[in-house]
Amino acid sequence: MGSGRVRVRFAPSPTGIFHVGGARSALFNWLVALRAGGDFVLRIEDTDASRNRPEWIDGIISALDWLGISPGRYEGPVLQSSRADRHRAAAVRLQEAGLAYFCDCTRDALAERTGNTQHGYDGFCRDRGLAPGPGRALRFRTPDEGVTTVRDLIRGTPEFPNDTIEDFVIARADGSAVFLLANVVDDLEMGITHVIRGEEHLSNTPKQQLLWAALGADEPPVWAHVPVIVNEKRQKLSKRRDKVALESYRDEGYLPSAMKNYLMLLGWAPSGDDEIVPWETIESTFDLADVKPSPAFFDEKKLRAFNGEYIRALSVEEFIAAVQPWLAPPAAPWAAEAFDAGVFAVVAGLAQSRLSVLSEIVPMVDFLFLPEAPVDDAAWAKAMKGPAAELLADVHDVFGKVEWDAETLKATLTELGERHGLKLAKAQAPVRVAVTGRTVGLPLFESLEVLGREATRRRLAVARERLAAG
């Protein structure tokens, strides 16, 4: 494409959730544009009217914004449907130049001629001279000889013998262009210099490269087909089988900084041994030439670990701001007026060090803002064994007399546990479940100090009565 300004495009279809693979491709495109001082174009491929919805377009824009690709920092969104006349005109030009022809062959007719339902198109209509009409699609006339060589920054120079590329459809019988032609026309007219997309599109590339030449381009764009993303079974990620919606990770409480860092590792890696690196480092070092062609494993466990690291790296103030969406209804199970920001601020640092995703804050602190301890039958059955009833009775009584601070409460429970033949870890369990409803959570004695004497003793009494009732 010469030495002109770098222009990339991200061209999702508004037909469903925003796939993590699409997010990865968007980031790769974004970084290429940033590093070159070029342009990023958001083009919405909305030509499939039966599947498109306006809310999916809004979802794409929102997801990109969450990743730091914000409106105002890129061109678009450009709706591909708004360019339909240009696509039709290109199809007409190709037909009038003898580079495309009309075809009325059906799949059944092709299968009958070839004896194979999987056979590619056999060129039957090439020289029939059909005029446009109902049931007649427009096919591109591919060269009979030679080789189409694709120069790909990631995959080298794969070659495609032209005699293996069938005469492919570029426009439907109603004149509307199909995906292959529409993309080439848009890329050509928008001055796109680099096409960075998923590996699954590589098989389309020789066809599109032929179209670029047929439409008068001196040379095709720079191609870069990023590796397919696979699950733990090394199967391509599927929205029907795998957790692939970027929105679901966002809603669960993954930080955009962690998600961006992790997505960049799907095919690429920063120099050195550290994978968790500042975005500024990624931005200054990313190069498509360093992307590996082999499949990239999307490891959700690793992503969770990444996210936990990013959460712990926040200041307490940043953490409190980040978890706000989960601290009020409907995300929170407590009434809005029951939440006390001051109380939460006291335990925020303790909670921050224990989370992998932000939504985990709810079961971590709900006992502070609910009128009674949450009920977890499994936790109850696990903790309320042996001398639990007698221990709770003693704790209830003694906790009414001691100083109310974490250190004193710990020493008191240690002593009471020993009376019942329990080490502190065993003595804590029934008290924790009685007061917080759970077997794990924030440090117990700090939690009791914040909850207060009255609420703690009331919950201990309720638990003791429940045990007595069997």
C-alpha cells in the first residue's frame, strides 16, 4: 500500500454478543494504528438484516469503550448497509468488464452434474452469456492458471493455485453484494492499508485479493491473520459451548485493564518473563511480526488470576470506586438504605486482597448490611458439629462483657475454644457461620468488630436457638 498513512479497520457484525476473539482482534488493530500514528475505522457489517439488531451495535460500541477504544478516538461507526449502492456499482463494473458473469445454477443442479453434493462450482455458466434475472447470481471469473500468493505478516506467504479457486458469487440475484465483495469495496474506498483479522478468514483472502486487483488496486492491503482461540480441549471457542461473551466477563467484575492484558497474550507476549505488564509497555512494544500463528488457549483460570492481581494493585480508593456497581440493588441483596459506605470503607482493604472478580464482594460483605446472617445450609451443616451449641452459648455470654476489638475477641474465643477442646480454627467455624452465614470470608475478628456487639450477640443467640430446635 505504499508509504502512506496506516489505516486499519475493525468490522464486526451486530448479530449477537461481543466475542472475546473479536475483542482481541480489535485490540491488535488498535495498537497497530496507535503505534503508526494511523487511523482506526469501526465498520459495522450490518448487511444481514434478518439477524441484525440496533442494540447489538450499541453493545459493540460499549464493549470497545470498556476496552479503552472510545468514541471520538476512531472513525465511525460506518454502517456497511449505507454503502450498498457502491457495492452494487462495483458488481456491475466487474460484470461489464467481463470479469464476472451471471449464473442460474442451483445446488441440486450442480450435484446432479458432478455427482457430489460437496463439489465446488464447475464453471457451467461461464460462457452462457446470461443476462441478469430472477435466480441469477453474479459470479467472479477466477483465473484458470497461475498462483495467488498472500503475503501475511503472521503466516508468511501461503500460495493458492488459481485453478483450485472456484468462480465465487459476488452478488445475489437481487443485485446486493455478498460479504466478499462488500468488504473489498469498503476496504479499497476507505483506504484500508492493513487487514488484521481472525485466522478463519484466511481461506477468503485469495478471493479478496483477486477482487482488489480486478477493481483496480495496485496492490492488496497488508494481511495479518491472527491465531484461532481455543478452549482447554483445543477446540475453537464457540458461543454455543464456551463462555465467550466479553459482556459476561465485564458484568462479573473483570477489570478492563486485566482483560486487555490477558487478551494481548493470545498469540503475542511481551519481552521478558512477566506476562502482567502495564498497558503502556504493551502499547510501546507490540508488533504484528511477533504474533505466533499457532492456536491460542483461552484459560479462564489464568484470566481470573490475572484479574485478582490487577484488583490487588488498585489503591483502596480505586477499589471502592470499582466495586460500586455491586454494592446496590439489584446486584446487592440488601436494601439500598441499609448500605453504610463508612462501614464498607473499613473492610474494603480486607476484601480487596481476597477477590478474583469484583462481583465476589457481595458474599464477602453481605452479612454487614443484611438484617440477619445469610443462610447457607451446606455451611451450617459443616460447621455446627460437636460442641458447637455449648460453645456458641458461652461465646454469646462472654462477648457481652469483653472489650469490643479484634484482638480481644480473638483472645476470648481462643480461651473459650480450649475449654471445649477446640483449637482456634475449629472454634471459629461455628461462630463465623452463625454471624456471617459462611465458612469463608473476611478475617473473623475484624468482621465482628465492625458488625458490632449487639448484632453479633443477636446472631449468636439465633444460631443457638436453631441448634436447640434441631
